[in-house]
Amino acid sequence: MADGAASSSMEVDGLDLLVTSTTHAETTVVVSETDNLPSSTRFAAYNVGYVYDPRMMLHSCSTGHQEDPDRISRIFDTLKAGGCIAQMVPIPIREIRREEVLLVHSESLWDKVMAISSMTEQDIADSTAYYDELSLYAHPSTPLCARLSCGGVVEAALAVARGQVKRSFAIVRPPGHHAEPDEHMGFCFFNNVAVAVKVVQLLTPIRKILILDWDIHHGNGTQRAFYDDPSVLYISLHRYDGGQFYPNGPFGSMVSCGEGPGLGYSVNIPWPQNHMGDADYIYAFQHVIMPIAMEFTPQLVIISSGFDAAKGDELGECDVTPAGYSHMTHMLTSLANGRVVVALEGGYDLEAISNSALAVTQTILGEAPQQLDPMVVSEVAAETIWQVALEQSKHWKNINPKACDPLQPEDDSVTFSIPELLKAHRQDYLYRQHEMLQVPFAPEALDERFSAQAACTADVMDNQTLVVFIHELGNLRVELDSVMECNVQMEHSYMIDMSKDLIGWVKDSGYALLDINVLPKPFATKKLARGSGNYPGELMTYIWDNYIEMVSARRVVLIGHGPGCEALMYLISHRTVVQVVGHSNLPATPRDAGDIMTWYHKRSLAILPANHRVFTSGKVLKRHGNVLRMDETKPIRILHTALPTIYEFIQAMLDKSSPQNGTRDS
């Protein structure tokens, strides 16, 4: 064991845990199964269990607060009056253990929460501004309530995972889905659901888990905990309002889909406004949530069940009815062999959360969903779902954007999207102003997706230096300050301005230019005979093999912008790379050992906005070479602002290169 490390052991429900913790707050848990759960501990007479303990009401604010202790007592009393509690078995609650919390959270966060118990009234008063900034309040009983809340969700999940009950409802507070690995925030101290998922995966054979979060706020902490984990599918429906609704920022946008092996396993459905109702939520279930969930095939479903999207909740300002919640619950019970855990998150109107919780509980008890009145999805919801489907169709075969196109044209040949018009205008501009020629593609699948989206200067065959610019200009969703709105005229102006500067520099430097737009046309149907299914990457491979390899250029410079960087990484071997990432995921670095990795560190430049989420994780940046942090935050303006630095970097790399014996340098 390394210096500064300590170990302890404990028995948890028939399993021996050896927990090894280091001074760096990393936790490794090794589990050895000692015995199967004895049948005597099964609740054979019941299909549904519940977790509740009035001690969780001790966490309170003397001046009053939306996260009121009465939230859980009102729900419990309503379920009891409705006859539900009599049909359910109580699942014993317990306090969460430190070792379990450290499966998700840092040791420093655990210590911060535990320290609240020793605070005096004056300490709490003095720290009001600190907790207000985090949207929290503190009470000497807060640590106890947070441990009970988290432990309650864990026990509710374990009871279902082990087959003790078919379904369960954890009536707990404080909520958890905003708590990030290193920070408590948004009424949340520990991420109850995230910890429960980790414990279930650790102590039971269950591995694939779906978390469906219908709280009106994005569960930033839950998504963060599993952002690179393909074993957990996180789906959230929430108000986004252009990133202006709590918890704010781009992490809850529809293009925030995971990273590394977890890419595609975060699904955000970001409503752009208030007053979203039953029709909108059920439409999202039918066209996005259920198709993805059925393709994922979870072994367990956990609902992060905030009821602040309920009609009457002044914080959420939406219009979901108890009948709407019952129908969504009913659909989820068709998954995972019916294994469903409901964990209370937010919801601040006592009448609304009680009635909504009653409808959900009746459904998990096996009652038919409540009758819904005739309804039609709103235009804004239909547009949002279509945009989400376009994004998620990159990752899930079950998603068909055409099936939820709000325009539903009978003849696609007479309709044109704004991105397609912008791309066409750019190609026309390149031809008229710079006499750049279209590059044809022989494979039908590539031609259908990218025809007329690659152009080159007339000297491309003979010039000794070739600059290749790879981008998705026209992909307005990437360029937006908010995903749902933008000034199209301004975006087009930025594209033209940037093109003028870049092409002017290429011409003044005496280089050839190959301009490639890797944003696929929508609704293409033809498939590549072979390949990865990553059509932008396949396009770049095709262009390299059939064009770039044939030209006379001995020096090739690759410049990627936004999502174009992912296609660029297909061509990492023997290339000089500039990546202007914007707010997209920072593409994976080459995994090859030896010279390629060393070369990449020395001869690549990644340019990101100062507020890019990657700067919160230093371990990601360590894998990259030269990284430039820009104060400009708008992706296409970043490229325009960074052009002088790009020119200087490329020229420095080219000055160092001196191709010998006809070899190509990149």
C-alpha cells in the first residue's frame, strides 16, 4: 500500500468490502461476495416498498424555504390516505456510509457536509451568504438528514436490485441530483441517485442502469457523475431557457451527450420555455426516451422524480398533471423487467407534489394510468424533440429524426433547412469570389451526405503546401449562445468574415486550400458498404486517400473548427493539427504509444473558450499538447479572433519542417 493510504473493512448486507483510500481522495473498492441474500429477508408478500423517516424533516431553515420539511410528510400522508401505504412494505432506512459516498463524491465534500453538524447558530448566520451562493441552507441536523436521504435511496435501490421488492419509492429529502462530485449545490448535499447506482453496481449483478430525471431542473451532478460511463444511461427532461434556467450554462444542452466511452449515454431534452405540459412530455417519451431506453435495455430503472414540473409549482412554471406522471411511469415500468425505483428530488408546491406522487405510486402498484384528456403537442416541443432526435441519431439506431420532423413534408425535395441554405451559399461564395472548385465523391453514401460541401483552389494539385480547413459551418446549434435561438444573419456574416481572413492568409502565403464541410445533410438513407458509421470521419479518410495523397504538396496543415475536430482526429498520423473546439467535446487524443503521441503534443494546437467545461478537469488537458485559452466565448468568433495566433503557430511548424527525399511532412 502506498504511503499515506489507509484501509478498513466492513460487512454490508452479506458482502465483505475492503475499502482502500489514498491521500488524493481516490477510492478503490474491492468486493468479494460471501453469500446470496437469505430468503428470510425477502418481502415475499409485497411487490412495492417505500422508504420514509420523519427525522429527515429536521433539516430546516428558520426563515422559511422552498425546500420545506413538510414536502415529505405531505407526500407520505397523501399516500397513506389514498390506501397506498397499506399495500407497500416499509424498507428500513439507514445512514449512508462514508465509503459509499466516496464512490461518487470527494473526501473534501464529505468533510464539508459533516462539519455543518458542529456549527453554532452564529456560525450558520455568518455563513448565510456562502450557502446562498450555492442555493443551500444549513442546519446542525443537515448532515444527519443528508446521510439518511442518501442511505434511503440506496436501500430502496438495493431492495429492487436484489428482488426483495419489484419496485420502490424513496420519500426522502434533501434532494440530490444537483450535487456534483466535488460540490454541494441546488438544495442538494449528496447525490442520492448517483451513489445508489454505484452501490447497486458494486453489490449486485446489475450493471446497466437507466436514470430518468424529470425534475424541472437539469440534474447536472448526476450527469457529471456518469458522463464517461457507458453502463449508465442518463436522460433528463428539464427547462433550459437558453442556459438561463438553473443550474445554468451549456451542460444541460442537447449537444451535451457524454464523452469518451460515455458518448451518447447522456441525453438532454432541454425545454426552451415554461408551460410545457403532458402532451409535450409524452411526445418526448414516445419519440426519444423510450426508443433509446429500449435500445439500451437497462437492468434497472431509477426515476429522479422531482415534481416541480407539475402544474401549480411556481418555481417550475410548467403544466404536467398527475395523469401525465402516471403515464410516464407506466411506460418506464415496461423496461428492466419492471424493476423501477422512484427517488424524490424537487417539487415545492405541497398540493402538486402530493397529488403527483400519489399518481406515480398508484402506477407502480399496478393500477392503470389515469385518463388523459385529448391533447396535441406544442410547436415548441415538437421543434425541440426534432432537434434532440437529430443529435441523438448520431448515437442511437432507434432514433429517426424524420419521424418527428415538425414540418412532416410529403416531398423532401421542396423543403430546405436553414443550415442547408447557409452551406449552399457558402459554396457559392467560395466559387464566385475565390474560384474554388467542387470536389466530387464517388461513394453514393458520401455523395448523398456531403455533395457540394468540399471545394479546393485551382492550384491544389501543384502547390507544395496544402491547408485543409474542416468545419461544420452552418450547424447553427453548435454556434448558439442558447441552443434554441440565434441571429442567422449574424452567423452568416461571421462565416463570410472568417472565410475572407482565412482564404486571404492562404493566398498571401502562396498555399493551396481545401475547404470541407463535414455537417451531413439530414435524412440521408444510403449506408457505407464498410466503415465505422462515423460519416464525417469516413469522408476525411476518403478525401485523404483519394485526393490529398495524390497532390504534390509535401506539407499539409489541418485546421479543425468545432465538431469538425472529431473528423480531423481520424487523420492524426503525420499531420500538423489546429483545433478550434468552441463548446464541443474536446476530441480524444491519439491512444497510440510512442512517436505519434510525442509528435501530437509538439505539433498540435487546441483553442478553447475560457468558460469551456474542460478547464474544470485538468486531467483531460494533460492529454493535449498546446492549448490556448480564449476570452471570446462564441465558437465562430473564437476562430476569427484566434486567426493571428493560428497563422503564427502554423508558420512556426512549417519553418521547422524541411521535407527530404520527397517525403510528406504534416
